[in-house]
Amino acid sequence: MHPYSLLTAAVVALALPAVAPAADPKPFPGQPTKWQGFARHDFRVGGLDATVVVPDAPLPGRPWAWRGEFFGAFADCDVALVKAGWHLAYLKVPDLFGSPKAVKHWEGFHAEMVKEYGMHPKPGLIGLSRGGLYCMNWAAAHPDRTLAVYLDNAVCDFKSWPGGQPKKLGTGKGSEGEWKKLLAAHDFKSDAEAVAYKLNPVDNLAPLAKAKVPLLLVYGDRDTVVPHAENSELVYDRYKALGGPVERVVKPGQDHHPHGLKDVAPVVKFFTAALEPKK
């Protein structure tokens, strides 16, 4: 087992940060380039590649959306959030599958973003495909540092993917090669140890539900890679039973691709509502 160790200035007071934001934020390092017309900064944090996209008019409290994986892929909602005043961030930790190693790297990045650059203590998380493992495992380990989680055809149980049919652990296509990487990322010594693991997102929702972290699930009901019944739908049913705030948008007949929604307004509305003062 590996335990895991719009929008006013008043919004900032709602958060009870575990890490205090910088009083005088530093500018992001690196010569800015352009991403979708916005300033993009690429720099290193803890020896890893990081990316931050800066909105033209940042919202009060400097909220940010944190992409779990695949920066720039199916990024309509990311672009819409930046247009709405959110910063967008990404830390490159591929092939770690949201393991405790990945969460540790995320902790360092989160501390840097908040302490040095004055970002909101609670980022909104975007978990696309395997990025769901990163986002949900971070949220379970740090519900006090999570604003809300948007999951898009997300992996919520690694037995389903990359396990799936090759390992007789799910109905999806799975991947033998990615399964081997997963074992290494978690330091599992055998398939049996991986199967016995109890901290997959589908099994570790209680910390999020207790903290009332909002979830938005968008998924196709014909996903042959990350089957919804083993991932998003299971999370929806279990989270609802736990009393956690959860919404979903089901795409009838849709496979794993394309990700996202044609109209991303529900995603922007979801994150905006998470920022608003609770009545």
C-alpha cells in the first residue's frame, strides 16, 4: 500500500489555504511565447518542465486551472477559461499515472505557484483521459487544496485502463505496455499487488465528498478505451451516494475520442460556480 501522504475579491477569503499566497507575486520566468493568443511561460520547477498561460485580464484572487495531462489536447475549455480570466498550468510528469510519486511532484509545483506566484490556493483541475488519475489522486490527498475537478472520459481505475482486457481486469482495450509503466510508477512488484491496491479514484472518493469538492463528469457511453461503467459512471454513482456534489454530461454513442464538448460553457460555468461565495 502507498498512502497519499465572476468573482470578486471576497472570493479569496473563502479559501482556507494550506499554503499562503504570496503577498507580492513574482512574474513567471522565461521569455513568453504565444499559446492561443495568450502569453505562455515555460520554465522548470523541481527539475521538471512547467507551463503557465497568463490571461489578459486575470480574475481577482488569481484562480487557475491545472491540466493533469496532455497539455493543449482538446483544449477548447482551457482556452475558454483563460479568456474568462483564469491562468492555465501544467506540470510535465508523464508515465507516473497519478502515483504517489506524481502527487509529490504536484505538491512542489502547487507550493511554488501559490507561495511564489500568488496563485489561488485551490486550483481547478482538468482531468482528461489518464489525467483523471493525477487529478483525482491529488484531490483525494489534498481536498483542502482543490477547488473543483472536471473529468473528461477520465481514467478513474487503472485496473480498467491500462489493465482492461489484456489483464482480464476490465472490458476496455487496455495496454500491456502502459500497464508495465504503471507497475514501475507505483513500484508494484506484481500484477497481484496492483490489483490489491485500494487507492484508485473509484475506491477513494470519501475525502473529496467530505470536503464537498465539486465534480463534473463528461463522458461518452460507448468508450472502448476507458469504459464509462468502470470509470466515470461508477464515480458518479458512488460520489452521489456519499453526498458529494456531482454533475455529469453524457455523450450518447461517443467513443473515447473526441474529448470535450462542442459548447464548453458548462465547464466554464462549473468552475465559476466553484469560485463564487456559498450562500
